[in-house]
Amino acid sequence: MTPDTAQRAVIAAEPTASGVIIGAPGTGKTRTLIDRIVHLLDAEALRPEQVLALTPNRQAATALRDRIGVRIGQATPGPLARSLGSFAFQLVRGAMVREGAEPPALLTGADQDRIIAELLSGDAEDGRIAWPDALSPSVRASKGFRSELRAFLAECTEIGVDAAELRASGNEVWAATAEFLVEYRAVLDALRSAHRDAADLLSEASTILHTAETAALGPLAPLRVVLIDDAQELTRGGIAVVTALRSRGIAVLAFGDPDISSGSFRGASPELFAQLAGVLGEVHVLDGPHRQRPALTALTRTVTQAIGVSGRVEHRRAPVPVTAEEVEAGVSTFVAPSPYEELDRIAGVMREWHLSDGIRWDRMAVIAHDTRQVTTLETELAAREIPTRAAGVQRPLGSEGIVRDIVGIVRLALTPVQERTSEALEEALRTPFGGMDAIGLRRLRARLRHVELEQGGSTPARELLRRAMANPADLTLIDAPESRTAERFALVIEALARGAAAGETIHDLLWRVWDQARAVDGRRLQIAWREISLLPTGAETARSLDALVSLFDAAKRFVERTPNEKPEVFVRDILDSEVPEDSLSTPDRPGKVTLLTPATALGTEFDAVVVAGVQDGIWPNVRLRGGLLQTWRLPDAIQAARTGTLIEPPGALDRRRAALHDELRLFVRAVSRARDRL
């Protein structure tokens, strides 16, 4: 891409320049950000520690860090691209360490969900909080209610609302939530280490930036220029951090497009992006399309025009005229009479693109509205011999069968021998790590029973198996493949128990299970699975390997954050959690079609894209969000109370219209990922 005039003006601006760079999809915002960093380090002779790029999430930061790394020709003391959460955590941690306090631990969504679930369960038993009748115990026990409660607590942190203000609001739902907020904060204060969730980190980081001396910022003290990619995803907490950076005289350039924002469920909105523009002052517009062919650019602009005008819209351009031949070559639609015919059509189109047009599998993507559809597409397209990988699909680690298998084996080893049930042992033996199937298990029980009868005993087969697994030497008396497999697994359980007693971490225990696992043919399981995962039909095995990699990453973080915590805590957290601790995402692999949701498609582009499931009830989904706790009303209501003004809340029709516009933004993001075919 050759930079155009508008891009060159941003790249070559003075190092002290601040502002917002706004542009439609494909106008080169991220490329301009990278070129700006190269210019600052080369032409302006800034040191790497004086420049930092921030992104909304860790995945985007990793991708941006790699792109910057190959462009600059010098060593850096640390990464030049980080997530906003990582930046805030470093600020807060540094401040607490300098004060002599214990460094904070990050409170993940899964941790928060467990604390909230325990508090709600305790409240259901003793009825301490007077919840309205509409929020019955069964409602409060649901995953959806806990999810809304987490969002409500984050909103309270971002706008600085305390329990007293909630009680004084006159809203019985918020009054009850105020009592819960008091208990929740008390639990966090009572934890052995200081915990902060994402909203807390942003709030404290902005305070530190406003008040701390320069020398007190530690490694961040030399910082002079901050560049923010995908700034349309910033929440109120993110805007507060940007405001604090500007108050210290640090130049901030924010790149974004409010027409592809997907953060409304987290509090991001076009109105906040307009507020960001007000904080940073100057606005630059990039309007030269660099990604898509003309027919796709015209489609993207046409859909964008249907989005309601909210915030900054000076980057919108009218669709360019295109011929019918250009449209036909770039854009096609298909209305399927059934879901299975839709899947057949998707597979057929992608196979045609690959075989007839020479488009590589890894240059194609399928974008669906939500993770449930992505999971279905992953299975169905693999059955139709389309190699796929699901990118960035968030799901709890404990929902993966292979994760439950390996963590369940560790839990079994941590259980005293006399308390291990035959059912749990049989379940562990039937896992890939136990190495036995149902037929082999039946044969083993029969052989144990025959030996028992020959010796004149009458012990049931299940009890015999339990005893044999507790005393592996008994299995050596039986010369059969099943007994040798069971003996090997029993020795692994023994080694795990000894390791746990000796103080091994959960990461060490999990590695013992994985390292000792053997496939049916006797090879190490990791070798056999790697070979299978590379086959066209190995999508399920590849997904299991990805889940295990994420599990070991989670175990490593657990050990680093809480080195003195027992393995039992991690086991319980993984098996009981209903919220993803982190993004369980499939790594990049050549030769695979990428499956995405609009949220995970941020910052990506492909030669050819299929947008699946574009139908009423799925896309757009105009179901109103945040209804149980009325979170959507909180900012305006609190502002009205603080200023003494009357703010009329939007009606149901206005809220549905806003939801439709959010869905259109997701759709624009999806169609704008395609360079050549859609």
C-alpha cells in the first residue's frame, strides 16, 4: 500500500501532535499507525521506550506487536504494542509496589463469576438482601443474571457510583444491588491478595496518571507518544485513561471507526468515540479505500449509510457507482431452503474458490453472528472436508471434554485412596489419558473376577478394579494388554499423588499426565495426536490440542499469580467455571479456513469471506440487553441525580432501534473483512 496524502499527513505530524484519525474499513488506519511509529523512531529519533501502541485486547496487541517488530530495525526494552488492560495493570502494580503494598492479582471474569455465584447462593439461604419479586431465586441463580450483574458492577466502577448513590436512586432493583455491591467489595477486601478486575484497573490507572510524579511511573516515565488502534472499542474507563495521559502532556493519536464498533455490551459506543475526539482535539479523516475491490467498497458504504447518525460520521462516503459485472464478480448471495443446504452451499462455494480460482484455504473466512453458530460451522464444514479453525471463540475451559478428562485425573489423584470410587476410576481409564475403551474395561473386570473366583473369593468386579488400581502390583498377575494399560495408568495416579504431597504445582501435575499418556499403538499420545491433527479430518483432534495448550497456559498463570495456592483450587475453578477465564482461541495454522464472529474479526482481512446465517432472529438480533438490572439506564440516571436535571430514558422502540444499529455495525465489520470475494 502506498500512503495517500491524508495518511502521509498523519505519519509525518509533529511528535507532540494529538488527535483522532477516523476512517472507514480498509482505509489503512492500522498501517498508518505502524508507519507513524517507524517515522517517530527513525526520522524523529525517539527512543523505543518513549513510544507505545495500545489496543483493546491482548490478541490484537500480539498481532500489532509482530507487525511493528518486522518494520523497525532496533532492539526494544519491551513490547511496543500492549493491550490497554496490560498497560493499566503495570501502572497499578508499580504504584502498589512502590508503596510497599502487595502487588495486585488480576480478577478474571471466571474468578468474578465464582465469587458472585457464591454470594448469591449464600443470600438465597439467609435472605439478607431484599431483591424485588421479579428477581426470584431461580432468576438470580442463572448464568444470565450473573453476567448482567458483572456488567452492572463494571458500570458502577467506570462512572464512580457507590452503594449510597444506588440506594438513593429510588429504584428497588438498584437498591438491592447496592447491598450486594457492599458484600462483593467486602469479599474482595478480605482476599489474601489484592484483586482488581478490568474496570478497577482502568479507574486506578487514570488516577495514578493524574496524580503521580513522573519518577514514580517507573518504566513508563519516559513515555511521550501513545497511539491507540481500534479506539472505537474504548469504554468510559479507557477514555479516562486517555484523558489522564493528555493531562501529563503525553501525545495521543487514536485510530478508529465508530461504524464498526462491537463493544456496546461492554459500554463502548459511538458517543464515547465522539467524546474521545473532543478530548484529543484535531480530527484527521482517511477516506482512500485500500483493501476492497470497488464492488465491495460500494457494498460496505451502502450498509454503513443505514446506521443511524451518532457521534462522528465525517468519514462516511457515498457508494461509488459500479457495473453489474463488477458486482457479480465480487458479491453473491444465496437463500437456502434449509440450514443443511446452507452448509452445503458454503462448502461448495469455498471448494470452488480454492480449486477453480486458486484461493488458499487460509485466505478464506466464514463469519457468523455468535459462537454457537461458529461451533456448528466448525463441525459441519469439517464433515464436508473443508479444513477449518475457529479463531477467538470464547468458551469456558471446563466445557472442553479433553480438559475435563485431564483435570479430572488430577482431581482423582488428589483424592485419598480410600475415597476413590470405582465409577471415577473407570471414567478416568476410558479417557485418552487412561488409554482404555469400554470393551477393554469390560475385559479387565472379567479377568479380575476370574482370578477372584479361582481363589475362592466373591468380591464384585468393580470393587476388584478399585483395589487393583490402589495396588498396581496386583495387575501384574494378569498377562493381558488391558492389565498392562491399567497398571501403567495406576502408576501415573500414584506418581501424581506423591508429586502433590511433595508440593508440585498444578502445572507439574498436568504435565505428568500428558507426558505419560500413550496412544493405542503404544506411541506417546502427543506424537500420535500431532500427526492426526495435520490430516484434513483431524479438526477435532486439533481442537483438543488447542484446548490443552490453553489449559497449560491457564495453569502457568495460576502458579505465577498464586504460587502458594494448592492444586485443588485450580481444579475446582476449571471444572466449576461457566465463564471463560481467557480467550480459548485456535492459533494460526496454514491451510485452514478461519471461522470468526464479528467481534473476533477485528483487525483481520481475507481474500474471500462467507457471511453465514444472515436471517431474521439471528442477524439482526434486536433483543433488548441489560433488562434485568436496567444497566443501560444507570449512567443517565446517576448524571441526572448529580446535576439535578431531568433526563428522559429512551423508550423500548428507541432501544430496539439502537440495537438494530449495533447489529448493522457488526455486519459492516463482517463484510468489510473481504478483499476480493464476498
